[in-house]
Amino acid sequence: MISGKIAKLWLLAAGILIFSFSSCTKVHTRSQADEDAEIAEFLATNDTLHFQHTASGLYFLNLEVGTGLQPATHDSVFVIHTIGLLTGPIVYTNEGTTDTLEVPVNEGLLIPGFEEGLTYMKAGGKALLLVPSTLAYGSTGYLNIAGYTPLIIKIYLARVRPYPFSK
């Protein structure tokens, strides 16, 4: 139902908003050099994780290859995910809930790195994305995420509903 989709998107937005207001930490100014160093340190510290580095700059790692449909533009995907900073804090998660996030693919509702990562997956699969700021919130940041901040996203792609949708 459309109203269910809208409710889930509002819930996600409200969660991010609550997180941003609940933090008393000042957002620090960062640079591209800070981000590059943070990514390099993360990759060196986690050298057993063999990410594919895509042309866009996304780092993609299949944790478990799915056997279902691979999403295409306009398909709806149902995901359970956790978004965090490379330094550890979790920004948002719906893990541990019964609600999957339903979102159309490549329609600009997610950050570009998240959307790109989904297109490499199949339903039933799990992946880890290291998303540089150029594919996330850029040089300006978002809410309490400073500019030039890379993200780590763990995704379970529960299901793909092909477009056009049928009942």
C-alpha cells in the first residue's frame, strides 16, 4: 500500500531526526584528507575484508550471495540495514525489528552509494558497503554527520518486488 510506504519513510526520517537532536556532540569540520585517511585506516585494519572498489568509488562486499531477483531501476526492495560511521557509532538501524524498509531503486530516496550497492545484490543476500562521502552526504554533511564522512552500511536484501507492481 502506498500509505504503508509513506509511513515507513516518515518513520525513517523521524528516527534520523531524533538521533540528530539527541546528540550533544558538536559536529567537527573535516576535510577530504581526513576522509581519505579514515578509509585507508579502516581498510588496513580490516584487511581480511576484500571489498570490490567500483568505478564510482563505492566499496562493495558480498557477505552472502542471494539467490533471488536482482533489483533494477524502479523495482521496490525490502531491506534490513544498519548505517554507521567507520569510527563505530550507529546512525540508524532497523535490524532487530520486524519492519523492513521498502524503497524504490534508483529513484533518489536513498544516498547514491546505498542505491548503487543494492543493484549488485540479489534477494536473500547480505552485503557490506563502505560509502565515501561523495556517494553519501558530500562535503556539507547531513544533520549531525559532518561533511567528508564515509559510512559503513550492512544490508540484508529481504525481497525484491519487480516494477510494474502487481497485487
